[in-house]
Amino acid sequence: MTDFFVGIGFVLVIEGLLWAAFPHMAMRFLQIASETPEQQLRTSGIIALALGVLIIWFVRG
């Protein structure tokens, strides 16, 4: 469970860094995402999820 919370912390650090250092770019990313078809966002999310699981599997394995 500790690793889970560390992972959540890393996500928050990376996201916070994006908003703190590059707020204009972050707003542009949100605009692009809102114009992207839902199916493409879903597919990208599934790919990111699978890649994350593979990274964790290799690091922990």
C-alpha cells in the first residue's frame, strides 16, 4: 500500500510541475484534449495504462 501512495505522490508532483512551470502549455493541452474524439482519448488512456503496468512489472520483477 505504501508503493501505491508513493505512486500517487509522483503523479501529483509531475502534474503540479506542469501547472507551475508551464501553465500556458497546460491550458493548451486541455484545449487539445477537449477537441479530441472520445474514442481516441480512451485508446490513448488504455495504451498509457498498459505501458504503466509493464513498467511497474519490469521494475518489480
